[in-house]
Amino acid sequence: MSTILDRLAEIIESRKLANGGDPATSYVSRLFAKGDDAILKKIGEEATETVMAAKDARVDGDNAKVLYECADLWFHSLVMLAQFDLRPQQVLDELARREGLSGIEEKAARKDELRDAAETQKHD
């Protein structure tokens, strides 16, 4: 399953300016040239479009737009990961770590970790 993610990640990585990406010929290079805010804005747009497609599918039963928009969202998420020098495998590893955990328990554990970190900083 992750083979396509790995291939896309390699292509995206090659589009970074430091790796010879050219904003004049590559959409991804153009995003990298614009920086974090442009990439994050694009993810926000794609997330909104995905939600709207899902709402439309709920009414008209056409799931094709959901699939299309979700692919756009995933793609732009891969660009964001590359911007922060992260790989899709790291996301898959995190999902594997969470496998079998109750979502409620996992969320509570994150809150506990944040609270503990805040307490530690307060005492430093």
C-alpha cells in the first residue's frame, strides 16, 4: 500500500529547490518556493473541498468527488511532510503505534502528556 506514497514522496522531494526543483516548471516547486504558509493554506483549501464533496455525496450519492478531493488532500499533505523533512512512513508508523488504542484513551494520554509538559516548564 505504501509503495505509491513512497514514490510520490520521492518525486515531491526531488521538487524541492535544494534538489533542483524549478518553480517555473513544477507546481510542487512553486509551492516550496512560496513556503510554509502557502503549503498550509493549500491544505486548508483541500480539506474544505473534501468536506464539501462529502456533504454533496451525502445528498447525491456520488462518491467520486470525495475520492478526488481526498487524493488532493493527501497529496498536499505529502508536500507538507516534505517541507518539514518528514516521510509518509513516519505517519504510517504513528498510525501503527496507535493501532488497538481506543481513540478516547489516546486523546486522554495526549492531554496528560501536554499537562505534564506544562507543569515541568512551570517548575523550571
